[in-house]
Amino acid sequence: MTRWITLAGGAAVALIALGAGFALREVTDARTVPAATAAVELGAPFELTDHDGNTITEAAFEGRPSLLFFGFTRCPEVCPTTVYDMETWLTELDVPQDALGAYFVTVDPERDTPEFLADYLEPQSDRILGITGAPEAVWDMARSWKVYWQKRPVGGGDYTLDHYASVFVLDETGAVVDLIAYGEDAETAKAKIARVLG
């Protein structure tokens, strides 16, 4: 299912940047594009694997609101902070487990197996579901959401990744209705989640 988003203000700026192939590199480096509104096509059908080893498709984002984040388990700061924040927001809002989906899609599927994602996420949250799969299939899915990621060598044959750092807020149809930026004020973030929950 194809999803379109039209937003005003800062969210529109962020989404125009996405559509143009730009994004946030970890925390900063946002490109400013003057605009009042934007329409960006996001998402495409996919068939991947969740961290329990089950098949997951785009249908997971339909039927209830969701939070969608792209990251990787070896991320030193942004990803563990965002996972902590997502769990904290939902706990403080007292959101029932079945009322909202929360997803962590790895952009490092070569290393982030379902087992590795489970070991990473389950100690931190019982509601955030990891998504991985065959590398090209995962990267196709990430590209369909216009997210940025880029390998950066760190020596010894190892690498880290720069990547888009905001959380997509989806409504019950799977359409993006808002973004939560990395480091955004907690009360503002919770207000965005509360709005999508109605």
C-alpha cells in the first residue's frame, strides 16, 4: 500500500528533505528547504522477518497507530536512546500494548539477525518489535521510506552507520502523520503520540 503524507511547517521541511534524498545524519546535519507544505510518497510492500523469526509485511502498520524507527544495534547513542525514549513515552502515556505498534527496522541487516535484534530489544522493551531480513530486501524497504543511511569505516575492517534519526508516527492506515525528532522534548513527543491515538 502506498502512503502519502502532507504536513505543514517543520515536518514538511523534513519530508521534502527526505524526498530529495537528504536526511538527518545521526542527530544534526538537517537540510533546510523553504516550504509550507509537502506531499511525499512513503512506503512500499515488503516481506521481512521480525525478531521472533516470524514473517512481517506492510500490513503490520495497518489497523492501529504505530511508531517506526530505522537504526542499528551497534549504534553508540541515537538508537539506544530512541529505544529508551519510545518505551518511556508509551509507559508514561499508559498506552495498552495492543493499542499501538512500535517497530525498529535495522539498516544493518548483515549483522542484525533476528536473534541479535531480540537480544538487543527485549531487555529494553516488550513492545518494540525488531525487523530485519535479507539485506537487499531490508534496504529496499528503507529506501521506500526515504530514510538515509551510510556505512562509515572505523578501522580494522569494522564500520558504523550514519542514519536518519527521527521516529515516524503512523496512523491506523499506515500513513505518516507526524515525526518525532531525535532529542525532541518528551512532552511534545508524547503529545504527538496521544493525538494519533485519538
